[in-house]
Amino acid sequence: MKTHLQLAGIDTPNYQVLTPDTLHLFAIDFPCIVKPCSEDGSAGICEESVVYDLTALEKQVKVTSERFRGKVLVEELLDGREFNVMVLGTNPPTTLPISEIVYSLPETKPAILTFAAKWDPDSLYFKHTTAHCPANIDYELQQNMIATSLAAFGILGNRGYARIDLRLDSRGNLKVLELNPNPDISLDSGAALQARTAGIEYEQFIQKLVQLALDNHDSQTDKQTYETEGQASDNADTAQYSRV
């Protein structure tokens, strides 16, 4: 995902994919964040995921690699504001009101969306991580986030819906953290919050997603039928000429 975004000119945090055996190739400035390569729901993301020196990096890469059986993603840590943009539809896609992830953690804790922040109501991270929608941002930043999210949605071939997570760096530059093609859409999810902010009740929201899936299925079926019939016609024409 990150490679495709970079090739298309969309900013994403500097990164490397590493294992304990390739740590000698590390070439990103500290602080960094260590993540599993192929997980979701913030699995494997904790306070210790943020590292400030080689010793901590080596330990966390080893722990994450062993726990999730593979390579890990090491990214530069962005320390600016964090946002979610929900994209709906395909022809053309639109966005719901932008949501901001707001951290009120002690200064000693890194402001990141940990596994506990999402799933452990008794944790410090859960209690001090909230979503504010609509985000309190100026028009220029809003339009930049919408344009960036729609571009990422299209570049990565998404259909139906997706959530794009973005963050500002220390200079205010906007970067895409992740595109989630199957985000949480439960009643208390960020996606449902953005829908409510847009005036869409939860039942309507789910119905809309189902309709998008049906529309996409019909579109794909029509395309496959067209391609099959076209190929059959081409084959018939070829066979005709080959007999001459």
C-alpha cells in the first residue's frame, strides 16, 4: 500500500520492512513506531511500539516478529494531529465528515492509537483517546484531506467504502498512515459516528453500505458478461479468418 501511494506522489511516513536479521539495514530517524506488517484493529500496537534508540528498536522488532510470525513495519513517528476520513461509493466516491482522534494522555505516553485504546475500556489509553467529529480544522486542510483520501481510494482500487487514516508531521504536512478497506462499522465505531454527523442514522448507514455492495456486484457482473461475450465474438472472428 505504502509503495503504491509513494509512486503516485501521495505522502506517507518514511518506512522500512525489517526482521531481526535485517536490522543492520535500519536507516530511519528516531523516534519510530514498530508495527506488524499484516494485521488490523491495532493488533500489536502498544506503548512499547514507539522506540527512541537502537536497543529498544531491536527488542520491539524481535518481539513483534515472533508474535506475528513475520516481517515488521518500522515507520517514522509523526507527532501531529490524527484524522480519519470515511469514503463511500465509487461513481463518484464521496466522503463523510472528517473525524479527529484526540489524545489527552500524560506527556510521558506516546499519542498513538494502541490496541488498548480501541478494545480495553479499563485502560489508560481507552479513557484518554476520543474521536471528535466533525474535526475542528480550517477549510484548506479539510479540502487537502478529502482530495488525498479520494486519490488514495482510487489509486488502491477500492470500491464500496474504506477509511483513510492520516496524520500531520511536525511541520504540518499531511501524510497517509493507512487505508483500511474493511473498517469497523459497528454501532459505536468511528465510521458510524461520521455517518451520524452527516445526518445518516445507523440503520440507513448499513443499508447504504449493503446497496453499495449490490451495485458493485451488478457492475462487476455486467463487466464480466461484456468481457466474456466480447471474447467469444473475438474468438469466432479469429476462427472464421483462420479457416479462409
